[in-house]
Amino acid sequence: MTTVFDPIRLGRYTLKNRLAMAPLTRSRAKQDGTPGDLAATYYAQRAGVGLIVAEASQPSDDGQGYMTTPGIYTDAHVAGWKMITDAVHVRGSHLFIQLMHAGRMSHPDNTPHHRQALAPSAIAPNAPIFTPKGMQDIPVPRAMTADEVRQTVADFAFAARRAIEAGADGVEIHAANAYLIHQFFAPSANTRADEYGGDITNRARFAIEVAQAIVKEIGADRTGIRLSPGMNLWGIDESNEGPDLYRYLTAELDKLELAYLHIAHQGNEPLLAAIRKLWRGRLIVNRPGRPREQIGDDVKSGLADLEAYGQMALANPDFVERLKANAPMNEADRNTFFGGDAHGYTDYPTLNETRGA
């Protein structure tokens, strides 16, 4: 019987186990987008998992949504990420950097150039966002021109190349959670009349072009993608066509032979089963809030090749060891998720430290 502790081949790499750390925004980067001074320690502490999917990182100035999130497109960014990848590799794990363009989920006060956000269409999400001036309503974005869509595809590919230069093992395309690529999927956010809007084929086109460009730049075996079928968040409504879009998208992406598909599962079990049948490559399933006693079930059943965990990995630097020992887990402190210093970041105790206290 296969377990989450068994090694697995993923793209060009052999992972030491089938546990992944899900990408988690921590908002502790420097003002220029360079990862913070404690980031290498944070990720190295959690390198017991086979795969770390690092926090969402913008591929351009236009891509930034929140304050103090990291980028991966300047020399300073590359140097900062190199410290992280080196620290993770010393611990025997692998790291993919998640590439995220926030699209309309942004505010001019949060970006280096202070420009109006770009999105598929000029439709605001009717949601607030934290800025240097406190909580503010997200303003109406500017609809991207076709040239800007193509430039954004190129930005993703450039950031992927920079990630490899920084020593990352690959990149994960963030096509989920109400950010730019996901916005193209949803009729509530995409009312375009060109080749990127309208029917399912057109609304999926941008995601496919981003994946194709990154594959051309760094190789399919170093490229993953994350989807969140059925996630209705911040004004995103995929409509009743949502399942059909994801079945079409999965089949098209499967042709690229990517390293993996990462599903942020929202509960539609028949759709997840359909995706598993359509996807011939490695499938990572992330079930937010999965009970401790169900860890490993998706790998055992063959539904998933790997399982991803967020808050448990955040709060337990020795997550894998605790699982093997059936030991209790630290509880995540939500008050320290975003911004701040070492508290709630690199000071979660290991089991040995707890027992020795």
C-alpha cells in the first residue's frame, strides 16, 4: 500500500515523500520584494516535506497585490531566493516558487509604480484590501488590452526563468483563489469580447498560454499549476459552466505533460474524480481543513499522488516527524500569519523542543 511517506518521482526530481507544503502568503518580504531576512530559516525548518511550494510571488510590478509580498523578476529578488533554495536543498527537499499575478485583487498603494490594477475586465471585486493607509476598498481595475495580455504571458515566462536562476527546482502557476488567471475563468470577472472572453475555450486560453510560455522557457518537468475549481471568492462566480471549464482546461494542460497539477479542493468530489481521470501526470490534492486522521487517505486510495498541507506545515516545522510519531501538532496562530517578525514565523517549537521545555 502506498503511503505519504513513500518517495515519488515528480518531473525531473525524486521527492523523499509525498507530502507537500502548500503556498502560504506571509507578507514578510522587504519593500522592494526581496524575500525577508528570516525566509531562508523559515523554509529550511519545513524542508522535511518532499516538496515546498513557496509563497505566491509576483512576476512583475503589475502583478503585486498585497503589501510586502516577494517578487521574482529582479536581480535582488533572485539573490534573496537563492539563499532560500540553498537552505532547502541542504535539508534534502525541493522547492517550487509559486508565480502569482493578483490582477484586480490589488491597490495602487501596494505596488511599486502605484498604477491602476490590470484585470480581464473593468469590474471591481467589491472587497477591501489592507494597504499602508489601512483597509481600503479595492478600486475598479483597468481592462487589459490584448497587447497587455501577451506582455503578462511574457512576464510569467521571464519570472520562471529568474526562479530557475535563483536555484528553484521549478515554478507553480497560480491559476486559483480569485487572482488574475482565475479571473479570466469567471464570467463575473471576465466580460471580454475578444479571444480571451466568452466561451469556455476563450476563458481558458490565458491560462494555457501562460503554461505554454513557461514550458518553453524552463521545461514541462519544472512546471506545475494550481487550480481551485468551484471557489467563489471576492466576486468570483464560475457559473454553472465551471465544471465544464475545468474538465476542458485539465485535458488541454495534460497535453503539455507538466510536472504536476495542484488542486485546492472545494468539495466537488465528482469533479475531482473526473480531473483525476483526465490528468495523466502527478496530482497534488490540498483539502483545506482536512482532519488529522484523514491525512494520507487520498494517496492510499490513488486519488492523489501527493497531499499538500498549509496551516499544519506553517505551525509545525517538524510536520513529517510528528505525523510519523503520531504526535500532537502545534496550533497555527492566525494573528501572526501576515507581516511581523520571527514570532509566529520561525519560532514554532519542534516536538523535541516542546518535550525539553
